[in-house]
Amino acid sequence: MSNLVLYRKYRPKSFSEIVGQENVVKTLINAIEIGSVSHAYLFTGPRGSGKTSIARILAKAVNCQNRKGSEPCNSCSSCEEINSGRAIDLIEIDAASNRGVDEMRELRDGIKFSPVKSKYKVFIIDESHQLTKEAANALLKTLEEPPAHAIFILATTELHKMIPTILSRCQRFDFRKLTVKEIVERLEDISKKEKITIEKAALELIALNSGGAIRDAEGLLGQAITFSASAGREGEIKKDDIKDLLGMVDVSVISILVDLMVGKNGAKAVEFLNETLEKGFDLQELTKSLIRYLRQALLLKIDPELLNPAIIGLTGEEQKKIMEQIKNVTEIELQRTLKLLMEAENKIKYSSIPQLPLELAIIESLSSESK
């Protein structure tokens, strides 16, 4: 099973299936129910947060032949055509590849014609910030005097690149990243439907590595299903499967390295680092894992009440181990070490000796002198 198939299979088909984005959904539902749908919307927010999914649900709702309240029925011919990607009156444009003035002029000319089968022609323009200046101006002309049968939904991940005149002609909706809890609940539901047994820790690890994007989380779950099947455990996914899939360095390895750093044993720390790399660990991933671990340590140092796996991505035992490690380390020392490691991460790719920037960062972090 590919991640794309899993994502498409469970794409929300109604407002009630949307995870998060409560304010967006509530406002759109109210607009549909009272018959005050706008001619132009702007959906802005991080990738994978549901902008295109909600745009398609809105397109279904305004054109549904058997709508009850605000939800599309998903069974009439209009809904079925949109669900299957065959709707003539739903025009989806990827501005990343159709960003020129000619495409916008074609859209402007085509919009004059009435819908073929539906009440509204709905235009979804994804990554709309990538339109050229000329194309954006051509679109602006259309937004200024839209026909009654047209609805525009612009989606963007980079609001600051949109021209102000377009922003002023759209109703703006801000989408947010999803929380770990919301993503875990969504993945649990999909896993049950797929008859997959998956550890809660594995779900949390997927959620933590999805960057708040439900689409990425579902993609990782799809990969994990394939990965576990190839390992001879079809239908069963463990936390270690996700670690292997993501190429993550085991937290116990990082914990030993941090023990040596906290103990001010630079020679042993560098020696352990090189022994670990000789075993085949990826240098970039090891550096990322060390940064992630010390970030978690800093969060716990700032506020011990953050002892919550869903917040910082560690088990209770791992968190207690960190608390023990950093009891004699100050916040300033942790901040300085993190800055050194992030600088090293950027230098690794250009270094003739790849591990040297990380070695230097570890040694410098043990020095009592500040930059």
C-alpha cells in the first residue's frame, strides 16, 4: 500500500470528518446554512492542514442536489463526480505549474460561461502565491467583477507573497497545524479501519515527525504498513518499525553521548561518537537526534511539568533519565550547546571531514567560556 493510496482513501468527504480547523469549518457551515457563501475565499496555512480537502467539501456542499443542512450528501451525481475527480464544474489549478498570465486569461474567458451541470462553477487555485505578477493581476480583474455562478477558493502556504489587492477581495481563513493528540486520534481511526495493530508509542512517533500535517502523518502510516509487511509482520506495527523507517538513532545511544558530555568527558564523548558512526549510523540523523534530545532537555529544565510524552515525544522513563542528567546543568549551558550543535549541523555537508564540525561542537560545549 502506498502512502498516496492511504491518504486518498481516507480523504475527508464531509465537514464532520475534518480533523481540527474547528473555526474554519464552523464559519463555512454557517455561511452555507444561511445562504451567504462568498464569491472568493483565501485558505492560508501550513501544508497538509486540510485546505484542499475543505475546499472540495465546500464545492460539494454548494452544488449538492440533496443537501441537508450544510453537509453534502456524497451520493448525488454532483457529489460523486467531485469525489471521483470527474466534475466538469470543479476546476482545480496548480499555480506552481500554471502560474502564467495566459492561464489566468483562459480562466477569465472560461468563467463567463455558465456551469454545465451544477449551480456554481468552483475554481480551486492551489499554491496561489506562486502566480506571476501579471497572472495575479489578471486574476484580480476576475475577482473584482465575478459572475454570480462562480466561486474562487485560493489556497496558499505563503500568505506574505500574495498581493494585497487580492487579499482584500477574499474572505480569509487561517488554518493551523494539528496537535499530536489530534493526529494520533485520526491515525488510530484509520488503523482500526485497516485492521492494523499499532503501538500507541508508534502513533505518537508518527505524529511527532509529521510536523503537524495530517497528510504527512497518513503518508508515514502508509509507509509503516508496507514496512511491517516486508518485515513479515503484516498488520502489526511497533515503535521500532517507525524508528527504522525514519532512520532515527535510538535514544539510548544519544543518552550515553549526553552522559559523557554532561560529565565533561570530551575525549570519551568524541571516541564514542566515532565508534557509533563506524557502526553505520548516519551522521546527519545522529546530529538531529542529539539536537532533538537536548531540546527536550531544555524544555524539561524550563518547566518539569512538561513530563508528557505527547508534548516532547519521550516515554516517562526517558524523561526521568533526562531530568537526572541535567540536574546540574543550567538553562544557559543547554542553550549554548544547542546553538553550537545547530551550527555544526549546517557545516557538516560542506566539511571535508564530515564528523569534524560535530566533534568541535561537542568539545566547545564542554568549555566554560562563552562565545
